[in-house]
Amino acid sequence: MNTLLEFITFTKGMEYLIAIGFLLAFIGFWQLVRGKGKGRIITIAVMAYLVIGIMIVLGSCLAPGPR
């Protein structure tokens, strides 16, 4: 990140990832609170692993590479 444009682009991309992650986490939490039975917990666990995986992949795409 040598220029202001690169910094702003990186910051904006991370901001979007955090916002999407928060929304998905809130949906999972809402299902956990309102849902009944063990099936909901398993669904939320799978969804959490998918969200973490997607965040890692997108974060690695936004992170600056070696120079």
C-alpha cells in the first residue's frame, strides 16, 4: 500500500467483509434464539464454518501480496 487510493480500497473492502460477516452472524444468532431443536444448532454451526471460510478467502484476495 503505497498510495492513498490503495489504502482506501483495502479499507473499504475490509469494511464490506465485516458488514457481511456481521449480518450473517446476526441471522445465525437469531435462528439460534428463535429456533427449536438440535437441528438448528447443527445448521448454524455449518453456516458459521462457511462464513469463516468465505471471509478467509475474500480477505486473502484483498490483502496485499508480497512485493
